[in-house]
Amino acid sequence: MRPHEARALCLDGDVGSACRRLRRMGMDAAALRDLLGRRDDSGWTSWSGNVEVDDGHGGLAQVAVRVPAPGRHPRLGALILLHGAGGSGEEVLPGFAALGDALSMAIICPTARHRSQGASARDFAGIFGRRFQRPHWDLSGQDSPLAALRWARAALEVDPDRCVVAGVSMGGIATWNLAMRFWQSFAAAVPINGALSAWELFGTDARTRALLPNVLPLPVFAVHGGRDRQIPPDFDRGSFATLREDGHKDIEYVEVPDGEHPLPTLGLDEGSPLLERLAAWLGDRRRRCRPVEINHRAIDDRHGRAHWVRVGGVRPGEVARVHARQVEPDRMDIEVSGADRVTLYASGDRLAPGDAVTVLVNGAATSVRFEPDLATVVETYREEADPALAAEQVIRLDVPRSAVPFPNDSGRRHSHADEN
């Protein structure tokens, strides 16, 4: 079985049918996980058009797509590109076609939708969030950007380690926020004329800003117009300075002196020095998979996962924090605050079935037998269509109620002010 055939089998039909067929072929959990992550030698064909993508929540997302002709990269990458308020995927795509060509990346441009009645857009409109009637992005991840990314992995067979998120204006705000919440899914983030939150036009959004350290492992290239009056550059300047102070080693901030809020004023057109600089910076950049040490923060369960660890039962009003280390193949040390549960996604790269694995959660030790399971690989792969996030065993543990001190903790209780 070829890698793309295994990926298609895991994504189609029910888990039981897929597992029965795989077992008939003599496939076990380790072999399947290895096969899912392998690269096919086949190329791709250039095309462009519009598709409807299942958002996984009962809706269809409209997505504009442009696949470039094969270039110097052996495998197609993906640029998830998010438009600003009042725009669409079709409108923003042409401005980045040259970048996609240079990087051998498909440009994937979902169109934002109207949110459910009563949903707030405070991250995009601050205190006027409930009056904001335009379509906007849902920063929880239950929305078209991540659905479009999953579709690109499944339908276009893009390299999951060469996926970048970028956006302009409202899309720049969404880019920062998806990067903070789902950093394990991307190789880099490119916010343009964005900010962590439009709420900061009216005061510090401490709750959102508490997530900024999540970006430390993710390369970021931020662009902002120096004369932008709609989303002033001060916010990106501040975020850049904070990340630098915290030790981020792979972040660029370019402020265009005469740039305003509209994209055409920033000098990102084809052949421009800034676009060439961005293309060179993205270059051969790849995601770093399965780090042995993870620091992650979450303000709700929907973005509790980072690579092989997830926190759940995030306590209302708190910022949950997890520090996870794989000290040895058979030992994981986990420190958690602000959450009631922790889930580990185990793989057998250096383990044999039946090996005892010691997991310490806030100092309390639990011994778990490593029991790889074929169905678990299929189920965890189909969640994201991302082989790096597939697991052979899922381990769920309760967090002891004793608090763990985190130095310089900014994860104390925060909330937005009452909205108008």
C-alpha cells in the first residue's frame, strides 16, 4: 500500500472497516503511523478554482484555491490565507499568487462566515463586538481556516510540515490567534496589519495576551504599515518586543514607513523587495515535530492540545498551563495548573508493546503499559489528517488538585470588560 492510499483509507468510511482492511494486509499500529507520514513520489498538477469544504460542524466553508505548477520543492506546501473584514477568499488570493509560485505552496483562501446569533466579535471589534454584523473568523478553531487546512492535507496531499498561516487586517488578527492556539499545526505565521486583539484599542486584552508565549516555538514574520490608523502598529511592535524579551529567536517585524491599512500600500506586490524577503525567509522552512519538551497555555478546552499533550477541564476564567517533558522514552514529567485533566498521545518510536511507561503529573506517578492500537492511529489521524499528530495510544489522567507554581505566572484570572 502506498502512503496516499493509506491516508485515504483512514479518512474514508468508518474506523472499523478501515481497521479490518488494514489488519488483513498485516498492518499494525506502528507500521500504519510510519506509512501515514511517508512522502509519495508523485507530483501534482496546477489548477485553481473554488471548493466547498466540510467544516466538521455541520456547515460548508467556501474556499478559493490556487495550486501552482510543480517547482523546486518535491512536495506541495500550503499557505492558509485569511482575508480582512468585508473581503473574501477570492479577492485576497491573487495578491499572494507569486508567493505561492516561489514556494511551491497551494494558496488556500477560505471566506469568513456570519457567526451564530449572539456570538461576539470582540477580538475584531473590541467593545462593539456584539454589534459587529459582518462575517468574521471564529478563533476557537471550529471554523473554516482549520477545516481548509485539513482539506488541503487530505485532498491535495500537501506536506503537513510545510503549512503556513497568513492573514491581512481581520485575517491578521486571526493569524496571531490561530498561531497562539494551534501552533503545532504550522511551520510559520505571517500576520499583516494585524494585532492580538482589536480589544486592545480600548485597553490591554490580558486574557488573549496571556497566550502569546505559545508562539515562542513558531517562526513569525509580521508586517505592518507605519501609517495604519485602523489597527495601529503599536500593538504588533509590543508583541514583537515581548517575544524578543522572552527569547524568541526566529521572528521578524517589518514596519513599512508609508504603509497604511490597505494591503496595496505595503509594497507586497509581485517582484517587490519585501515580497522577495518574505519568500526567502519562508524558503525551506519546516515544522518541528514531536518536541521532547512542550510549554502550552489554554483558555478553553478547544485549544488544549499541543503536539503530544492536551489539557482539558480548563477552569473558568483561568489560563491553564502545561509543561510536559519526555525525559526518557518510558518516562514523561507533566506539570499542570488551571485544568483538571491531561491527555497524552503516545507513540512507539522507542517503545515496545507491553513496556511500562511512568507518567508524573504534578509529582504523582502513574505506571501505564504501552499498548499500541490500530484503531487509535486511525481515529487520531482522521481528526486533523496530520500524521505528526496521530498516536498509537491515548492516555488520559486526572490532574491532582495541588497547585504547581509557575515562575512569573501571568495565568491568573483575566476577563474582558463587559461588552456593549
